[in-house]
Amino acid sequence: MTTDPRSLYSLIPSTDRLLNAGEFAGLLADFGHTRVVATLRQMQDDAREHIRQHQSLPDWCADWAGALGCRLASARQSALRPVFNLTGTVLHTNLGRAIQPQEAVEAVSQAMASPVTLEYSLEGAGRGHRDQALAALLCELTGAEDACIVNNNAAAVLLMLAACASGQEVVVSRGELVEIGGAFRIPDVMRQAGCQLREVGTTNRTHLKDYQAAVNDQTALLMKVHTSNYHIEGFTKSVSEQELVTLGDTLGIPVITDLGSGSLVDLSQYGLPAEPMPRQLIAAGVSLVSFSGDKLLGGPQAGIIVGKKALIERLQQHPLKRALRADKMTLAALEATLRLYQHPETLAERLPTLRLLTRSAEDIRAQAERLLAPLQARYGADFLVAVEPCLSQIGSGSLPVDRLPGAALTFTPRDGRGSTLEALANGWRAALVPVIGHISDGRLWLDLRCLEDEAGLMEILLS
């Protein structure tokens, strides 16, 4: 017997009737009349469409208040949700890169909650410069004469090129014409900056004589780009910044370096692979060095340029600087992060990025062993749960061939089906705090290098 759709439509309650029901009072108080009414009308439309397609009411019509509450709560959920990063990548671009130190969190909160001396000079009671306080700090940490801050390193490269070489040539080795995430390519940035790229050498070998032969009356800059997101081995040759500076000094041409994910400290002292530092390049005589704030430095997204005062002043006066400048929250977080570097003895403890990168394999394995038994009890019927050694990566293009030994919890489906793994991964991503791992070799891996909230994770996984 087919139900008459007209009778089903009549079962959809009116908006007024629903609003006057006692169970809606709390929703009205929490979400407001406007939002509740708009959502109810959408639900009524959805119910009518379901009747047209299926000749029945949707199941949620049995509890309009409950269904409305779920929709409203889901719509209110932030687009930037906290997650458990168990991917094995510490600086995960898609998950926001560096976790901020507590000092930065507090500094941002203060900057958001009250007026601050962003561009105000207390001494002269007039307009100041928003980069000035941080410039002094960056000069102390890098040995540079001055500094400039923009919203990311791509912006820093664009500003250096536009301010110092617009309408002129920039000489770069072919082996350094990199592309990073989001199809950001050095040649494209040069075109946007109004520069003409002058490629020298080959992909694997570039000599100092190649730069020298390329210089002409239109040459504005000699440029080095740190190939932080790939590595070439074998029959290779590259020119150091020191060699290029010597040539540039002879010819009267500045040398600039895009260092990418530059570190302010020698990572080798923590047992990590060494990475070139801005201080080294400034000491070598490089005129401008740019690097990111949210990669190995461990701070907020920012592009930092340090170097010679005369060139930094050109950057500050260029029209692009206003379009690319960092806001007060970024500057507050960056300053708080940089001040941690003034106390190097506690840096590995207080800076989350360095703390996670320096965790020992033994410590991570011990953590995995602590979590193993309850997870076996919860998932053991359907999955073989085990502790496995693994290799984490730094991420965001930093030290791409270097890996960090650690440990992971792995889940292997007893039925051998990939769909079973996908269902498990999907369920964890749908959790109140999503759990993000990765599937490889027929197993779901939860790399524990970035796990600091054990209790929070277990609450999610055991629910």
C-alpha cells in the first residue's frame, strides 16, 4: 500500500509550533531566534524533498529538536579544528605547520585584547615603525644590520626582487629554480616582481665562472636559493654564498639568498641534521637573507628578511611592503618566539617544534607501549594492533631526505580488506577531535612523535 504523499506533507510541523515547544527553548537561547528559524525552514525543505524522492518522512523527523541541535552544533564548529597530528610529519603544512609556544599564545591574546604600540612611539608620542622592535631582536640573533617582516617567505622573496631588481636581471643557478608547495616557483615570482631571470649552469653543476659570464649592465642581483625541499647527489657542483659574495663585491652587485626554512640555531647540537643559518650567511657577506617564521624557527607564519640596512630601507619604502606586512598578532607571536632564542639553554624544552623534533626513539616507543594494551582490548577483535618502528619527517620542505627514528601504533585488519582500514581512518577523522594518521603497507599507522596529550587521544580512541 502506497502512502499518499499529501498526508506525509501534513506531518511536517509548522515553524511556530516547533518554536513554541518546550524542548526548543534551550536552542533558542544558545543559537538565537534568527539562526534557529533559518535552520528549521531548511529542515522543512529537506523533509519535503525526502518525501518527493522516497514517499516517506526522513528518520530524524521523529525528533526535530534533536536533529536541529545537531545541525546547529555542526554549523557552529570552527573551520580550524584542533586535531591529533599522528601523520609522522612534524611541520605539516596542511595541519598548520609549527605549534606555537605558550609564550606566543599569551602574547597574541594580549595583542588582540587591547591597544598596543604597533606603530606608535612612546618616546616621541608619534608614529613609529611596526618592524622596529623585532628588527633589533632579529639583528641580535643573526648579526644583521636591519630586518624586515612580511606575511610569509614567498612574500619576502617577491619584495626583495621587486625592490632591488625590477626591470633588471637576476642571475640564478638552474639547479636552484625550485618549486615548493602550491606551485610556487622562483621563475614565476621573478616575473611578478618585474625581473628577468638569467639562468646559469646546469641542473647538477654550476660554477663561479657561470655567474661571472652572465653578468652585464642589466644585472641587479646574484641570487642563491636553498634547495630545502629536494636533494641532488652524485656528480654535482654548486657555488657557496661566500664565493658568490666575493664575486659580487668585485662587480658591485648584491647577493641575496632565499633560505626557505632557515633555522636560528645549529640543529646538529641537538642530534638533528645541520641546516644553514641566517647568521652564517650574514657573516659571509650576503646582502639580504629571507626565511620562514613557521618552519624550523617554530613561530607563526611570517617572512623574515635580514641584511644590510640600506637595502632593508629600500624594502620598507616599497609600495608592496604595505600589502605584504604582518599584522599585530603575527608580530606579537613572532617576538615571543624569538625571545625564547635568547635563552638557548631552555629552547628545546619551551619551543614545541624543537621539542618534538628532538624526542628520542626510546621515549616514543615507551609511550607506544603504554598505549598498546587498552587499544588491543578495544580494537583487537577486528585489528592486529602492534608497536612498530618508523621514520618521521620534519616536513614543510625542511631536510627532505633526513628521517627521525621513532615508533608508531599500527592497525592491521584481520579480514585483510582495505575498506576496513578506510572505515577506521574515516571514523577517527570524524571524531570530536579528529585523529589523523596514514595508511601504508596494508596498515593504519599512528606515528606518536607529535603526541603530547596521551589522555586526550585515548579518550577519543576508546570511546
